[in-house]
Amino acid sequence: MLTAPTFPSIEDAYVALLQLATKEPEHRIDARGNTAREVIGASFRLSDPRQRLPYLAERKANPVFQFAEALWYLSGRRDLDMIGYYAPSMRASSTDSTHLGGSAYGYTLFHQADGHRSPFDLVVELLRNEPDSKRGYLPVFSSAELADRSNPDVACLAGLHLLPRGNHLHMVCNMRANDLDCGLLSDVFSFTVIQEYAAIQLGLSLGTYTHTIGSAHVNDRNAERVRRVLEEAARGPAVTYAFPPMPEDTDAATIERLMVHEEALRTNELRYNALHIHNRLDLHPYWQQAVMLFELYRQIQHDQVKAVDPALMHALDPGLRWLMVRKWPACAAAVDGGAR
Ligand code: 5HM
């Protein structure tokens, strides 16, 4: 087969890649202090890019970070204030303690410099007028990033290729490198959200997502967790949840509104309960879920509660609840004895 192997969900692709890199590595590498097992030129396709979360207790995917990162990209930002609150480890990649560099993909793709249209806007406009186009490419990695040999943050994403074919928007993602245990899951989550958002702007259905990687590797420091994940996967699929479709009226104004709520919760200026989120925010129930995640995280970070608000946990989609219970002890405490 000459096209990438197809998987029904990111969980299946993730497990297959971990198996490949740990059991049949092609190279042992040691780049910038990271010893790793590596396979070069790996790729996969997702038939349903909405199946973008893995339900593996040993992996403990963090849906709060996943939504935060996707929205950070869609709003064209590069500030550490926002993303560093959700992923403190990303602060180490900043040279000025304020911004991120190459990995602030949203700034490259969605930022509108001085009234100019963003690269994303240009590609959407092109594809509206030329449906079978092969030119809908959004480059991210730039060799200029290599000019500074000590640059800690060189983009791993080379580019995203949007391909409207028939009624569907397909996307191919090219990565120069992917950490299969740490980077892959959040990358695929965010990039498939960008794909779905682009499909909506073009009035198309969501097509397939193809992910290609130059250096696909598992760092030795993560080997123990990877072993546990593979053991869990070998026991068979325990649970799976369908991720709902993004509402068809989602646009830049929706993202802006969401970011107002996100900031109010991140800075602890406001606190929301489930009823308020349901009844008082001008947001589709799909996006209300993201606000619920940010409020739960506010309770964990700012209030440092032992147990988060059970009503909020109850209002979460079952798949997100499953993940939050596994990720955060304060979420598990809120549903103990209740429906997990
Ligand atoms: O030395 P290098 O710049 O390639 O190190 C970056 C590491 O972060 C690699 O392991 C790369 O695969 C991983 N990474 C990732 O998987 C980094 C980013 C941020 O650009 C990402 N996915 N999005």
C-alpha cells in the first residue's frame, strides 16, 4: 500500500506508532540531550479526524490543555501568559519569558499583521475560488529559525495542506519531527480542530486527516510510561466516546468570545457554575464544554480545591469527564461514588 495506513481514531494510530518505535526502531539518536528510539518517514491517516482523544488511563490525556492549545492557535497568539498557565513546561522554550517562537503555530497561521489577511485567510479565500486546488498550503517551519544555533523553539510542524475534494476538506500535516508520546497527541488534536474549523469556513464536510513525520521518536525518559500504555492497549479497548462535531456557525467571533471567558477564568476574575455556563453565556453547548473545562481547571489551580464542583463534572460530556477523572485527583474526588 502506497498511501498512509488508515486508523479509525488517534488512539489506534498512537498505539501503532508507539509499538513501531519501541519494538522496531531504526535508529538510536541523541539530539540536544534527548536519547530516543527513532523511525523515519512514518505516516498515518485518520478516517474520522474528530476521534482526536485517546481514552487510555495510563496516558492521562489532558482535555483542558488540548482545548486551550487549539484555541491559542485559532486566535493567532504566541503569548506565554495563556499557554504557560495550561502547560508550565512550555515556558522553558521561550527566549524572552513572554512569547513562544516556532511552536506558536497560531501566530504563524492566524495572526493578521497590521490589517493584512492571515495566511489562513488567504488560503481559505483561494480555496473558495479554486476547489480542486493543490495550492492551499500553510507553511510553518522556516529555515530562518536555524540562524540562531541556540534557538530552543524551532517549529516541528513544517506545514498544513488543505485539500477540498468534492464536498470534503481533507488535510495533510507534515512534521519534521514528532515526539510520539508527548507531542503527537496534542498536535493531532489541535491540527484536526484547525482542519474542522477550516472546513466550516469553506462550507465543506470534514474529510480525512493524514499525518506525516520525518523523525518519529520515543524519548528514553518516557519509555516506562510507553510500556504501561502498550500493556493497557494490549488488554483491549476499555472505553471509547464519540467527539461531537464543531457547530457550523463557528467563526472568528466565536473564538474571540471564548477567549474572553478563558481569560476571565485564567486570571481568576470570574467563576462560573454549570447553570451560568448553560444559560448565560452566548455559546453553543459544544463550546460551553470548553468553558466548563477552563472553570474546572480554575478551581484546581486558583482555589486548590480537594474536590471540584460535582455539578460541573456532571455537566461535562462523558468522554471529557472520563479523561478529567483520570487526569486530576480533584475531579476524581468530585465523582467518587457517582458515575465515572
Ligand atoms: O531538537 P528538536 O527541536 O527537534 O526538539 C523538539 C522536540 O519536541 C522533538 O522531540 C519534537 O518531536 C517535539 N515536538 C513535537 O513533537 C515539539 C513541538 C513544538 O514545536 C511539537 N511537537 N508541536
